[in-house]
Amino acid sequence: MNKFLARANELMDEMVADRRHFHRYPETTNELPMTVKYIKEKLVAMGYEPQDCGTMGIVALAGGKKPGKCILIRADMDALPMPEETGLPFASEHPGKMHACGHDFHMSMMLAACKMLKEVEDEIEGTVKICFQPNEETFGGAKDMIDHGVLENPKVDSALAIHIGPFGEPGELTFGKGPNMGSADGFDITVKGKGCHGAAPHSGISPINIGVHIYLALQEMLAREINAAEQCTLTLGTMVFGDGATNVIPEIGHMRGTMRGFNKELTKFMVKRTEEIVEGTAKLFGGEASVEWLFSSPAMDCDPEFTDEVVKYAAEVVGPERMIPKKVRSTGSEDFAYFGDAVPAQIFWLGGGYEDVSKRISNHNPKVLYSEAALPYGAATYVHCALEWLKNHK
């Protein structure tokens, strides 16, 4: 057994306790005071000197006593703004917030990795930059930390992240090469009409009517203006018009959604056409509409050469039979893509399928469950891959 996996197994109780603490007290976006305080106190107790980076990011350094390169390892900290329905004894005590994407696992695995790195710090041939990142779910955290210098002092040469998934068996690591997770652009469409009595629709301009036609036109854009060989989506997740009255045509409404894909030029085209369709459709029916772009994250591009190398190291931890190449790329998005745009990077998907297979369900679901048996594999993979990469790039 890999020595770091053996050590991670010894740290299992601590990882479980950390994971359950994070799960019980989830926080969202950049509002993470309890989470950040807990992590900083843990890092200081290990002998680190954690530094703030950006709005709520944390950076710590391991190694640096020997010359060499720098590899960044990242864990994201934010939960989702949704209720929990798992029935776990350590379920969320913060109403309307839940770690439904597994970031509670990411933090606990990273803290165990930090402990192991500190134990072998004198042997590190270079520097491991440890990054606890906020606001992954709305694609702002990675860019914010990069804008505040996380890739400098020391300069980062490569980056690795691990994301748990609810379906694979504990210890399986799935990986892709090249662009394998989609970009994400979020939008909010404001539709303005003219309110009136529902019995006299001719005296007003219905924003609901305009919104329905905008929705259909955007779907027609996908079907008729984009090469069918391209993999992209445009999804409306929210349409809100009026306040529930049955006899009132409202004045205004909002439509929110995301577009995702892998082709930067196509994304630019879709952004332009979305604005044209929204404004033109509203004008056609006598109203007004505009698009506000809420966030943008690039496609996750995993450097093939770096991927081949870290896959070899990860296989020494979990076993080659548990290394699973992706068969298809995913339009799901990850703001770790900002790191992948800057340096050679890879994001592994760690199997965390719940023991009762009948209860396995997608992440971002109020009932999602993960297996804590995955924890040692993630922690050990972080450490072994980082140290081996540094050793072979002196």
C-alpha cells in the first residue's frame, strides 16, 4: 500500500470529524466566516502560517526548504443555497444551505493532506501551495484568488484539484484530457411590458408573452444556428413573472439561465445572438428586454502531458485498475478552469458512491449522499501526486 494512503487511513477519524463539521455548518459564496476560521485554526495548529487571498481565500505553503518548482493543490469551500433532505444525523443546521456538491469532503481531504505534507516537509523538493477557495458554485472564487496573486510568490508551475462524485466506487479516479468540462456563462434577462387588468389584455403589454417567445427563440438558435457537431447548451432555470395574482398582467419579469460549451468563438457568437434575440423579440411585441451577464468561466482544459504524468502517480495510490479515462466530455462546469487556463492542470473526479447503491443520486440534489470511505484516497492522491511531480521537475 502507498505510504500516504496508509497514513491517510490512520487519519480517517479526523477526516470524518472535519467533514461532518463542515457538513453541519455549510456556508455559501463568499460568506464563509465560520469555515475560514475553522480551517485557519487547523492550519496554525499544524504549524502553517495561512494567508488571506482575495475575498475569502486561504493560502498556505508546504516545503520551500529545498529549491524547486511549485505545484498548487486546491479545495473549494462553498456550499449550495438549497435545503437538505438527507436525514443524516449531522445534516445542515443552516437553513437553506447544504453541501450538496461534496465540498465538505474536499476541505477535509485537503486538511489531512496538509498534515501529511507537514510531516514530510523537509523532503519536499520545491513548494506545494495549498489553496482553499471560496465561491466555486457561482464561478467567482478562482478568478478572484488569481486576481489577488495566488499564482505568484512563489510562481505556480502546475495545479491539481480533486472533486468527489456520487456514483463511482470509493477510490476510483476519473480523468479527462484537453477540454473536458464546459464553459459557463450565466445571464439574467429583464423583460418589461405594460401592466394591466387580466380582463383587458389589449390595454397592456404582457412580459410573460414576450418571455415565452424569447425562450422559444433561444431554443431555435440552438437548433438552427449552431452546427449540430458542437456540444453546447443554453438552459433557462428560472422564469418569474408577477406575484401570483390570476387577474393581473404584470409590468416586469426575469428569466435566468446559463449557456455552456467548449468553443470560445461559439460562446462569443451565442452571447451576441442571445442579446439580439432578447432585445429584438421584446421590441416585436412592443416591450423592452435586456441581458445582464452574471458570471463567466472558461472550459476546463486539462493539459495532456501533465495529465499523463499525474495519472501515473495517482495510480500508485489507488491502483491502475481504478484510474478511469472519461468516455465523453461533460458540459458541467468548474471554475478550476481558470487555473487550467494559466498553468498545466488536471482535475480528478473521485468516486464517492454511497454504500447503499439504491440511494445514489446526482449531486446538487437535496438528498445526495457520499461515502466517507473515499476520504483517504483523495487526501493521499493530493500528497503523492504533488511530491512526485516536484521530485521529477527539479
